[in-house]
Amino acid sequence: MDKKKNSNEILSRRNFLKLSSLGMGVLTLQPLKRHLPLAEFPDGELLGRNCTGGIVTVRTKPDINSPVVKEVYEDTVFPWLREVSATSPDLNHFIQRWVETPEGYVYSPTLQPVQNHPNQVVQYIPDGKAGFWVEVTVPYVDIYIENPPARSPGLKALIENGLPTRLYFSQIMWIDQVKTGNSGKIVYHVNENEKHGYGYGDVFWAEGEAFRPLTEEEVAPISPNLDPAEKTIKINLTDQTLSCYEGEREVYFCRVSTGGGSFATPIGDFATWRKSFTIHMAAGTVDAGYDTPGVSWSNFFVGTGVAIHSTFWHNQFGEKRSHGCVNCRPADAKWIFCWTTPYVSLDESDIQWTDWQKGSTRVIVEERLY
């Protein structure tokens, strides 16, 4: 098949199903008979992954009108040398940042900032535990379905189109088995922990070095002794910003991506009612929907499913582009998750409560007031 034609088909389908964020397994080989080793990635403390689900261009200058050096396909990973401002403004976008790579300049919103940190694997499930939570710490890792046929609509679409399928940097998943693969390396049994109501029931195997176990220390509450009534989140839809307040003092600030148009994030005065380390988010139809596993650090504050959560499928923070949720960089979403109340332990991982005001963090969504 013509390579150019095939990549265009991938781009349109990924746009069609919003599956650039979906990383699940496609091969049905037995995990202990065969597995794919971790991919080799460029050197560099910070890397950038093409997270668009299609083609991005590398240009000679940080300018949308500069000559094209090359086109690269989804999941291509670059060394992230530095972020620079555009040499001339693109009036169609608020974001004017570009990433300098050894091969040229790439528009920043199309690259997910990632790192490549393989881990020392866990040899056994901890005593007295059913499993453990992990975070992906490499740009991506291939995983293989253990229980075909696929149940998730997004996974079915990937398999039907013969596309590579992966989990991506910062996604959080559940591990409930550890075994040795044919290469002698440890492989993990990866799933979404059905006892908490996650996902569709698809389960997988993957290279253990790609995952870092979460610890109680890193999910410990921030400002735990402060009266929960003193904590407030303010989201500004005009400026695409989020601020955390303790009383009148702003203690955290970040840029976000909220919904626009028919998917606008609702304006109002809300309170958190559910917190989850990770959740499978899916909605809509095949024609206009999304199906995304492993969405981490979710704070739900509207009963229709609107949440503040981590995002790995774009780097467009500062512009509207979500389906109504508040998209954050993974590090920002994690800080907000640990700061909001009530506290969620590793054993709980997901909590819901009916009295939304009891221990909840207030969330105010507004437009800029002049």
C-alpha cells in the first residue's frame, strides 16, 4: 500500500474516532510465548511525541509559513531541545510556541512532553494485595490483548484498521499478575481494575519496565490540615486558566483546555463529588465520540461527567478543545488531585460521595470579568 495514502487514512480515522489518545493492544499472541520489547527512543531528559494521531511537519523556523523539512507520523519521538516563541504570529491560534528539535521546529501543541525512564520491575504482587497501580514512564509501550475479541469500541476500531496500539506516558493502569516472558524479562498483566467499575473488561500483557508503581507518599494530601471549606478552584474559560486558592491566597496556577461550542464547559458554582486515580472515558457515537482508557487524576465536579483531569493526547493548553472537561498537563492534574478534598489512598483509588458539600472542594467556572 502507498505509505502516504495509508498515513492519510490513519489521520482521518484518528480524527474521526478521537483515538489518538487510545493505547490498547492489537495482537492476540499469548503473552508468555511472545512479546515486543520496549522501543528505542532518542536520548534526552525531555522528549516530544507526535500526539496528533496523524502527520506533523518539521519546519526550518518556528513559523507556520517557513519551509517544511519533513513530515513525521504519529508517535514519532524527538529530543526536545527547548521551547521558543514563533518568529511571526499565527493569528489563528493563541499558542505561539514551537519546540526546537535536532531536525527543525515543530508546533508545540502537536507534541506531548514525555520522558524515557524504564523501571526496575516488580517481581511479585505485594503480600496481602490484589495488585498495584502503575504509571507509564516511557513515551509509549505496546500491549497485547489477552481476552479477544475486543470489547471497547475504540479498541475494536484499532484492530479493524490494523493500527499499532499503545499506552502512553503518564497513563495509569492496574497490574494484577507478574510473570516472566520468553525473553526472560518480566511482563505485567495490565487492566483497568474492573472491581472499581473501570473500562470494558479488556486485559493485556506488556513489558514491565515501562511502568512505575505509584506510592502512598506521592499521592499524599497537600495542605491536609486546612479546613476544606478554605479550598477553592477557579477556572476562567476566557483565559483558559485554573487557579487553586487557600482562602484568598492563590497557591497554584496552570493553563488548561476546556470545552468549546456545543461541548462548552458549564459555567457555575460546583463542588467535587468523585475522585479517581484513573478512569476509562468514553462518550458519543462512532461518528462523533471518544474512547480513552487510563485517564489519570480525575476530579469530577458536574454530575454529567465533567472533570478536571490529566491529558496526554494534546499539548494545546491555553486553547479550548475538550469535550467539556478541563484538560490539564499530567503534573498539574496530579497536584490538583492531591490538593482537593477528600483524600484518596492507593487502596481506595476511586471514591464517590452523595453529600457534595461535605468535604468537597468548591469549583467555580466563570468567564473573565472586566
